[in-house]
Amino acid sequence: MSARYAIGIGARSGVDAQEAVALIQKVCESYVRDPSPARGRRWASRERGSDEGSPSRRRLGADPHPTSLREATFSHEWEKEWGGEIALFTIESKRGEKGLHDAARLLNLPLVFLPLDTLLARKGELLTRSPRVEALTGVGSVAEAAALVGAGAGSRLLGPRLASAGLTCAIARNALEEAP
């Protein structure tokens, strides 16, 4: 699977879904620029029992914890503006991390687990490195490498990973997005 925008995640064991959602939100707000204010990135929070077709909307990044985080999702309009091809990517060894699965479910985004060898193939393109992670995996940033692999051949990082306690997150854009 190759996504137009690939969000890579690195995480220590026991990652909290709410913290992951907040960091993903921050990365998107930090690195994806929309030239049109009317088409800004949006965050939708659906209350239980609300009509899914008309979620209440708030700007992405305005609040790290939406009103009803358990029901939070990226709005369908936001997905369309970004091309509708957004996915989360991480290393295969994190398949059992409930917090990552919960974050993907909350965001209504696919979560893809990648073999270590695919991450190692992109390690020369990383913008940052963690000596600890490099000693454990052989790749200096799981988040950056996963974003690059997820976005496909020729993709590029939109900026260095962002980090919070026990989590890192990066975003890459598919090479097809670079074409005029």
C-alpha cells in the first residue's frame, strides 16, 4: 500500500491512544500547508448518536484532546482535500500495541505494519536519528522511515519527526504529489 500522505509512527511499549492522536494531529498541522484558508485542515468530533454526515468541525490542532476523543475522526471533507489517501505506518514489531490500533480506529485511518527490512532500505533519507532506536532496530527513526516507505518510492519527508513521551511521528508525501 502506498499513500498520498503517509504518517509514520514510532512508539515505546504501552503507547496511549490519546497521546498518539494528539501527536499525529500536531504533525499534520505543523507540516501540511494549505494555501486556501477556506480549505484548512479540519478535525471532526462525533458525539454518540450524531449523524455521521454532519459532524461538528474544529480546526486540526486547536485542541489536543477533542470533546469526545473516543468518537474523533478526520472529517470526510478533510480527507477529500488531502486526496483521501492518508494512512498510518509503523514497524511490524508494534503489531500488538493496542494504543496504536485504538489511535487508528479513532482517526478512522488504516494502520499498516511494515517489515524492518523495508525501513532499513530508506534509512539514508532520514532527517533525524535516535541512537537508542538505531541500536534496537538498525534504523535511526522508525517514524521517518515508516512514513517514507508508506508514501512509496521517491517520496520525501515534509519535515523532521516530532516527539512526545514515548512517541515519534513523521509525515511523508508521495512522489506523485510533487509532479506539476
